[in-house]
Amino acid sequence: MAWNPNVYNKFKSERFLPFDDLLALVKIKSGIRVLDLGCGTGELTRKLADALPDSNVLAIDASAEMLQDSKAFANDNVQFAQKTIEAQVESGEKFDLIFSNAAIQWVQNHRELLPKIIASINSGGQLALQLPDQNNNTANQILNALADEQPFKNELQHWKRDSPVLDIDSYARLLFENGSSSITVFEKVYPLVLQDSETVFEWVSGTALIPYLERLSNELKTQFSNTLRNRLALAFPESPAFYPFKRIIIEAKF
């Protein structure tokens, strides 16, 4: 999936807020081995590393475009690598902290993924994850409804992005079943106050819209985008537009 770091970074301050909440749950230790799953541009990875003195941080992302910007944040303690989350958790490498800010929602089958992530954590280690509650966020619901309409449905070959994100009870149970000694799971609304519905469209275009456009012809890309704009204008008619964006925060010790 081709990411656009410029579009993604336009809403940097909004995307940093849940990271800060997640980092606040991390037990600060020095000299530990850390894995950042889905590091994006690397700016927040560096912030994570700076909070953990003398620790070694491996940050991975599947996007070459995002990692291009990460070079500015590498140092002796922070290394970046292009790799999928699936490949990393299958590698057998162990870490004292596995951290992921808004990334695992792009990986399928969380009932299988989460135990594999946990298996990569050393005894006495910690897990800290943050991800959007895609099933209950308005833009994701509009996108999936649009994908079920013609002419998009045929060209998408009946594909739509069925989110792998589970409810918070399921995440808590998975943590319990896989040996967590301490569990924190909650959902929080991060209010996005954006200029108008067009700005909501820009927010969506940097992430959730991308896999739909990748599967459409140039002509239908424009039609799909314009129809999405119109649906968002109906959903967010006010200016400024208030979008109650829901995210799931997960922290556990092992």
C-alpha cells in the first residue's frame, strides 16, 4: 500500500495525542530491547526511544515512502527496517517492550496476530498498542457502504476493507488467555475539530481511503473520491466539523 507522508503529517498533532497517552502507560526502564511495529515516519519512534535511556529500538514499517523520512530520526540506539508486521512476529526475535501506535489495524486476524506478538515478548516485558476502532468510526463505515454500491462494487470485485479490529472485551480476553499478569484495555474518543468536511476528507485520504483507490481505475478513483466527499459533507455539515474519533488503547505486562 503506497503511503503519502506529506498527507499523513498534515494532521501530525492530532495523531500524536494517542501516542502520548500510550507512552504514559509504558514502564520506563533503561537498557531494554524495544520493537516498534509500524513506525511510519519514525518521529514518534525517536520520541519513544528518548524516553527509554540506553535502550536499543528496532522500528519496522512496510512502507518505503514512510521510511524515507525516518532517516532523520535514526541514531546508534534506533534502527529502522522495511518489514511487514507479520514477518517480524514470525522471526522469533524477542523484546522487552513491543510498542505499536496505529499500525496493527492493517494486519488481518487479530485473534492469531496478538498471541504471536505476545510470544515475542521476554518474561517481565510489556506490550503497548494503540489502534483506531475502525468498525465504529464514521468515515470507515461510509467507505464500506460506498464500496457496496455500483459501479464501484464490480470493479472492486466485491472487495471492501473488513476491519480486523476486535471489541475491547475480546482484546482483554486474548491478553488473559496468553499469560498477561496485568491488563489495561479501554476505548477513548479523540475529538477531531477540523475546518470542515473537506478537511475530514483529507484526514481519511491519508490512511483509510488508500486501499480503495489502489483497486480502482483512474476514472472511478475520481468518482469514488468525489462521492466520498459528498457523503462526508452530509455526515459533517457544520464548520468547524466535529469528528469523535474512537481509538483502542491496550497495555499489558507478562
